[in-house]
Amino acid sequence: MKKRQNVTIKGTKDGIVLHLDDSCSYYELKKELDEKLSENQRTQAERQSTPVKVDVGNRYLNDAQREEIKDLIRQKKNLVVGEIESNVVTKAEVDKLKAENEVVTVSRIIRSGQVLEVPGDLLLIGDVNPGGTVIAGGNIFIMGSLKGIAHAGVFGNDQAVITASSMQPSQLRISDCLNRAPDNAQNNDKREMECAYIDENHQIIVDRLQVLIQLRPNLNRFEGGH
Amino acid sequence: MGEAIVITSGKGGVGKTTTSANIGTALALQGKKVCLVDTDIGLRNLDVVMGLENRIIYDLVDVVEGRCKIHQALVKDKRFEDLLYLLPAAQTVDKSAVTPEQMHKLINELKQDYDYIVIDCPAGIEQGFQNAIAGADRAIVVTTPEVSAVRDADRIIGLLEKANTIESPKLVINRIRNHMMKTGDMLDVDEITTHLSIELIGIVADDEEVIKASNHGEPIALNPNSKASIAYRNIARRILGESIPLQPLEDKNKSVFGKIKQFFGVR
């Protein structure tokens, strides 16, 4: 019987896809990949660089191994490694991913000097008093009034938004943008049901809550409904 | 077994000591056995406000360090029959002379003999504050209708909530000037209460009599005719669990025309 191939190369419109078998040992795989790529190189004309996608199936690669594979491919001419796809992720990665996509509900008042930090979205049932800070990796939804500081998308998510039933913040921060209340705020008009987001000019805009329906359709998590 | 109440504010100068002295006095007037504890070590003045400065022999630090028994350090208030005592703070050392554990032990000992222990807390959030709240069961936060005082009160409430041995703090708004509240130049009572969102236990009008009385070493609560005195007495009764409506803030001495209007029931 013919020996099963551990490395399969497929050409697609967007470049090359390397399917790496997940049942052989890593060492074998590396060796075969090196050989395959070396022979392949001769047949290819020296043209523009070709993007490469790597699919490792059900094999888990740690960071060092990923780098090794990438280096191996990069050494060959004309090949540019895009991404390495794997069906396997570690528990830690999943936990992190889950935390970042979770809405954390907190029911209390964030008082002066207190800091509340969550990795994902924050739903606060209560107020943020002046001097208090809320920080979230995702969006911040405040059911009470926001009078302190809110920082959404703290890991650099420009799409994050901040909403509050009563919007009187001392500072708003989204990703790396910052906006603060005017120094002589004399307007006593009620700022109710408002939201803050980053617009195309990379400025924080405060507007009616309803504009988000158009601007951030990805806030929807509920599929269906009639 | 008595109850320990800490009087705190965060910000200095809002009237913690005056409030402590008067709540203690008012509770004693209600027939409760009260011990006032000054935890402002190094900057004591509850004894001055109570007019007991001359009688201090031992102080809180002496007790904690075992140089004397508790009852030797307690200063008895002669105006009351065996109801009101003061445990004065030391003046020669600073706040680090006592630890929260020592305070906790001390307050627990006092609770055996007294109905209420009123603890006067120093300003700030450092060790002095930690000492003061260590043995407390309840807390009263004093603030004035100023943004800075309310901000500090908010911070203090946060810290009190974190130390979850204390039941939810109550609020006293001190030094209210009615005419300024009316014109909107001062935060009003509702605004402060909703902002801090804790239960209001009393409001005290700004009254020159309070300063006068403090300087004479006689808590205003002893004077039954002053508005501030009634306010403090009401706070004491609310601490005892009575339900008493808040005093109206309007000035009593209306104009002649106002009196006539009132007579005819015109508002």
C-alpha cells in the first residue's frame, strides 16, 4: 500500500492551502513539509509571492510550533504565510474567548474611588458616581446614570459602545479615544437614553440611543424573532 | 450587648465631632447608657466639644497598651446620672499607635456595659478610619451640601460597603442653609440622597448656636430650644427605631404678613 501523505497541497483562487495531517507525529510532519515545499519550489516560476493558508486539522500547535511551521514555509521563496487554522483550542483560550463575549451583569453603585473591570460586555444595574470608573473589554450598558468614567473596548475594540439611561459622564473612553465633559457645563437639560460610539473620524460621538440600530448592527445576538 | 455606631465623613470639617457629641448626648437624654469614643488620635477634640478636657487622666492608647483599665480611662459626664461617658483619644502619639484588631477588642469590651458606643472617626481613609470602623456595627455618614463633601461621602460609603461587617450606612446632612438650597446655590436634600442612595437619618440646619455651644463645651442637644438640638434629638430617636418625619426647614420667624396669611390659611 502506498504510504499516506501527511502534507497535501491544494491550489485555490486565493493561493495555496496546505493540509497537514493530524495523525502523524509532529517531527514527521515537519520533515515532510520541508521536503514537499522544496520540491514544489522548483516547479514554480519565480513570480509574485503566493499567500499560503495552513490547515492543521485536529492537531494542537503551541505558539513555538506555530512559529516553527511559519518559519519553515517562509524560508521558501514566494510563499507568504497567512494564517494557521486548527480545529483545536486550549481550555484557557476558550475561557478567555468566552469571557470576552459574555455580558456580565452587576447590580451595585460604583462609587467614588471604585473601579469595576470586566473582560466582556458590562451590564450595570445602578449608577456610576463621579470619581467611579467602569472598564470593559466590550460594550458598556448602564441602566442608571453615568456620572463618572466609562472605558469601553479597552483592548482596542473601536466598535464598542457605551450606553446609559442618564449620560453625564466626566470622561468617556472607547478603545484609545477619549472625550471629556466641557469645563463649564451649564446645560441642565436631561441627557437621557444616550449612547457613545466612535465615528469614522475617530471621534467619540454622543447621540440618541436609537442611532445604534443603524450604526452597530452587530450588537444583535438574537437570531430570528418575528 | 450594646451597639457600636461609627460617625464618619471622609472629608474634614463637616461636623463629625459635633455630630458624635450631640448624638451621644441625645441618646443619653433618651435614657440610654452611652460611651463616646474618640478615635482621632493625635488630633483629639471630642473632649473639648463635650467640655471634659480637664478631667482626662488616661486615654485610649493607655487602655490598648495595658497601662490602665478601661473604667479608669473613661471620663464621666456630670450632667448625666451615670449615662454618658467619654473615652478620649491620645494626643501625644499618632494613629499608628493602635491597630484595627485592638480597636475591635476594645469596642467589644465596651459593648458589654453600654447600650450605645458612639465612635468619632477621624477625617481621611487611612489607618485612623480603618481603626474607627473596626468595631462598628452601624455607620452614620455625615456630609454637608457641598459637592466636595458629597464626593468624599460617596467614597466613604463605598469603603463601608466593602467592609461588610457594617450594616448599610445612614446619612446625616449637616449645615443646611435653607435660603441657598431654595435658590439652587446649594445641593438640595433630595439631590444628595438620590446621589448617594443610602437612607437619610437626619438633616441639621446651619445654626450659629451650634458653634457657640461647642465653644462652651456644652453640646447643643442639651438646649431644648434650638432647631439644631431638635434635629439631633430626632436623629437619636430614629437610631432607637422610632419613625419621625423630617423637620421642615422653613424659618420660624415669619414676617407679620406671613403670620396673617398663615392665620387665614393662605399658602
